Amino acid sequence: MNSPDVPSRRFKSVAKKAGLGEFRLHDLRHTFATISLEAGVPIKVISERLGHSSVTTTMDIYSHVCSEFQRKAQKIFNQYLENN
């Protein structure tokens, strides 16, 4: 039976050959979650896809992305108030 880290080692090798440098298979999870959040996918859906036991786990890990959304939302709200 293959070691569980074989896919990670193979991915790391392919990424290096592709010129991505130090890029781990696990980094794809973070990329998926961040892009999904930016695209407006509901946090509950992202949490389920990542296999987190709760949305709180997902929010804790990706709070930096969510904080940026809060700033953007405030800016949009302020612009709305100024124009109406």
C-alpha cells in the first residue's frame, strides 16, 4: 500500500517542474476556499466542501478574507448613502 504522502510528494514535484516553486497540494485547499469566498459562494457550502465540522472552523481559518469583504461592503454602503 502506498504511503498517504505519496500524492503530496508527486504534486510537489510536478509543481516544481511547472515553475511554481514550493507549492503544496494542501495550498490548493486554501486557493479553492479563497476564490470561492471571493466569488460569493456561501460559507456553509465552502465549509462542507472542505470537510470542516462546522462553519466556525472555516470562518476562523479564512477570517482575513471575510474581513476584506466587510471593508468592501462598508464602502459600497457608504457610496450608496452618498448618492441617494
